[in-house]
Amino acid sequence: MKANKWIVPALVLMLAAAGCILVSGQFLIDFDLPNFQAQTNSSIVAEDIDLNTESDYKDHKDDLQDLVDLAVLGKFTNHSGGAIGVEVWMTPTTTNYTNSTDISNHATKVWGPFVVLAGATKTVDWNESASLFTKSGKQLLIQEIKGDGQFQLYAIGNTTTYDFSVSNGVLALVLDFAK
Amino acid sequence: MRKSLIIAGLALAMATGSAHATGVGVGVYGGLAYPIVQDDVDSGTLLGLRVPVSLTPLITVEPFYMSSALGDKDQTLGGLTYTREGFDGKGYGLNAMLGSPIGMGVHFYPVAGIGKYKLERTGSEDIDEVGYNIGLGLGVGATPKMTLQLRGELNLVKTGDSSRKFANVTGGLTYSLMP
């Protein structure tokens, strides 16, 4: 019967340890991005993201623990003569860069390159998209998500000249909330 | 460190179990795992191995190993349907039960346990953390050596200050090696 004396307190302690992480969940928050066309140095596309427009984020911001999954989704069409790699760059505040050189010099690359062959239209797969996030970009996103929830995204090509368009674009974030 | 402690605990349980056991069995089980409040993964299957060791008529410890294949999650975003790959999981640990799950007759028993779990999928950082189980089991022994096991458990894998939670429903067969 000696064993009975410790096993009940041990179970209680274990449940108490688990209790603080019991009220938690992983919630998908998605932002529809406008359709756009990006061309070398003549059509730089920037999108302001404000997570506070999403009620799930706004209501549970204080309980936010982590960014556990993310994806840039949509249908990408390459109008260029050669293959391109589409990249997404980020700034934590609103900026007005007008060419891809300024963007790559001052912003943080968060995603890409997503390769689209000349003249092709390709829908990005969620699994592939999740793999295309950079470590530094993900870190900056986490910082902003835990901060004011506002940031700016730029979409550019990784070639000297590019011309691509994106439709049905979505930024999907899976956020971990816990009380 | 935690991994070493769990392995040491398993070894200790096996050693003390074999020395003082009033009953030892070996069982296989399989079933379904349902994610709780997780938007990025769907229900899947699990299977595993358990070795119940009855230390006294009231206390049984049970080293276990499990493997799971959680389901892909479909989400419609921006007008297109995307599929996010589910986690592949592996875990091992030690359960404790009040009563014995093996032997003739019908046995209801509460079960709680601790283990080490690894969840992996494309494009996500691996979750390699400690987890907890708590649930209820039913053993139905139709013969002295073979017992049907039905179990419902809450499995909670700790991720920082949050967790991934699953409701597991399993069935299996346990063969009694001793007595």
C-alpha cells in the first residue's frame, strides 16, 4: 500500500502542471490580398496588413503565444519571357520603396522564391508555401504579431526583370492562443 | 534532460516491475486521434504497444510506445481550396493506472501518464516535447490470458506555454504473460 500514498499526489501534481496549458488552441487567421500585377521597377506592390481587423486576433491578442504555421497562397502568373522566383519582403512599419533594390536593401525577406516558369500560371501549395518562409522573416512576423499587429508586405521577382500577377492571394497565419 | 528522465523512469518501472510484479502483459492497440481546437490538422489514426505491469492489485504502471498519422486539413481560402499536411507523430512514456487492466472479468480503470512526443510535417518546426495523458479504460477479459482493451484519453503535448491537444479513442488486445 506504500505505493498508493505517492501515486495520488503525483497524479494531482501532473494534472496541475498540465492545467495551465489546457485552455489553448491553434486558430487560422487569413487575409485576402488584392489581385495585383508587379513589374520591374515600374509597378512595385505593397500591401498594408493590420491584424487588428481580425476579431479572433483582436479579442485574444493578450493570450497570443506563437505563430505555429503560415502560408502565402494564391494563383501566380508569370508574364515574363523567362522563369522567375516570386518573393515577399516585409517592413515592420509603413514604407514607400519604389524599386526592388531599395526593398532588398532595407526590408526583410519573409517568403520565397516561389518559382514560376515563363508564361505559366501556378497555384502555390500550402505545404510548399510553408517551407518557403525564411527564419529571419518568420521571426520578424512573430515580433509584429506579438507587437502592434501592423506591417507591410512587398511582392517582387528575384530576376533582373520580371512581370507577374497574383490572383486569389491570401496570407494565412495559424496562431497559438493560450490562457 | 527530460528525455533522459523519461527513459530512466521507463527502465526503473520495468526493473521494479519485473522484480515485484503481480501481473505483466503485453498489448497492441490502435484507434483514432481527434485534434481539439486545432485549425491546421484533422483527425487521424494511431497505433502502439503497451506493457502493463501490475505492481500491486491497485497500482499498474505501463510503458508505452505510439505512432500516429494525423489527417490533412482542407481549408478554402481566397476562393481556392488548399490542403495542409497533418502531423506524423511518435511518442513513448509511462502510464499509471488505478487497478489492473488485465485478467478475467470487466475492469474499469482511470489512467494518467507522461511521455515524450514528436510531431513532424513539411514546412513546420518539429514539436519535440513532453506530453501528458489522462483518461478512462475498460478491460474485458474473456479468457485468463487475453483481455480486450478500450480506452479514451486526452493527450496534451506541451508547446511552451500552450499545447496541442488530442482526444484519443483506442481499442486493443493485451496478452497476459504473468500470472
